[in-house]
Amino acid sequence: MTLLALSDVSKSYWRGRREVRVLDGISLEVEAGQCVAVRAGKREGKTSLLRIAAGLESPDAGAVFFEGRDLAAAAARRWWPRAARPVRVEGLEPGMGWVRRAGPSNKSTSMLRYVAWALMDDYNDREAMRRASAVLGELGVEDLARATWRELSDSERILMAIAHAVARRPALLLADDVTDGLGVDERETVLAVLRLRVEQSGMAVLMTAESVPATLRAHKIITLSDGKLVKPSVPPPAEVIQLPRRDSA
């Protein structure tokens, strides 16, 4: 079943006096239970593609549909001055989650509480904490529940950001360069957890990355170059790597 569909999407920005088209007639589909990776270099339009797919930014042309809803039309109705567009993810569509690498604003908050924050609008404190604990267990990081952001490694922080984003059981998870700056083993751990989550829950993932190795656990890999998508490839299956355990803080 097609969950997200982009059709003939284009987007341009002005860099000084020069207009740069970062997306030029992009069309892609993401199905439920599928992990799709878009690979491109810096300033090649990866983040713009993801924000348009999330309905956070309107394309100059083209259509975007998520679960049958027209996101491009909804985004066009929002007016944000270009210089004042929010950095934080706001106005995300129901059924979507976004992996935010920044973590909690209060860095001394426990990771269990951080994940539970995503559920506080829908559940009381006790139930939100219970559900957050279940999410950490599903991702294999329950031993980090009492740890704070400052105590975590880079890969553990990303795993906590993923836990926070999937706590509300989104149908589609968006992840922008989540493995950037990680070592090989750390990157493999994060990608393995993402792939495992997709396979266990049926959730879809649309992720971006700069390097080929950072995309190899996706079901489909697409290269974005000069504003256009190159024909997708299917990587070989990979063994799941579990996050190394550590004692609770």
C-alpha cells in the first residue's frame, strides 16, 4: 500500500542573486513497511525533499499525498516568511514522526521521561511512562531508561531520538542524516535498529544520507543529483546488529 507519494515536485531557492533548483520534477513513492533512503551530498536538496514530504514546506510545483491527504496544498496555506521558517519540527502531520537529533531541552532529563513527553498529550503521566518503557524495550535500549542525554554516546542519543519519534506509533518516520558523524559500528547499530523497527511494526521510513554505506540497510536506495532522482537500487539483505548493553545509570 502506498503511504506517501510525491509527484513531479520541484523546488528552487535564491542564493544571493542566483536561483538554484534543488528539486526538479521529483516523483517517488514510499509503501507501508518499507525503508527508503535518499542519498545526496550537502546542499543537494535532501532536507528540502524531506520537509516537503512531511508537509512542512510547500513545493513550487507538484503534488504530495500522505494517506490520501494533499500535503502540498495544506503547506501552501501556511505562510512563513522565508527568514523566519521554524527550525524545530512544528505542524507535523498526524501519522508522521521526525527524528530530532537535538534531544530534550533539559539535558538532565531521564531518557524514559524524554520518550514519555511525546505521549503526554494523549495519556496521563503514568500511562505515558509505561508506554515509553515499552518503546525502549522494543528498540532494545531499555537499559538506558535512567540515563541522561549527557551520559549517552552519539549513537545512543540517536537511538533515543528515534524512540521519542516512534513513541506515538507513526505510520511514517522521517530521518534526516541521522548517521552523520558516526563511526562505522555506531552507524551500523542505528541503521539495524531502524530496519528492525520497520520489519517488526510495519512502519515506513524515509531517510536521507550523504554516503552509500549509510543507506545499505534500506529496502530501496535513490540518489538525488542535480535536482533529479536516479533510478532506485535494492541493496542486499544485511544481518541485524543489536545495540551493546550497558549498565543502568
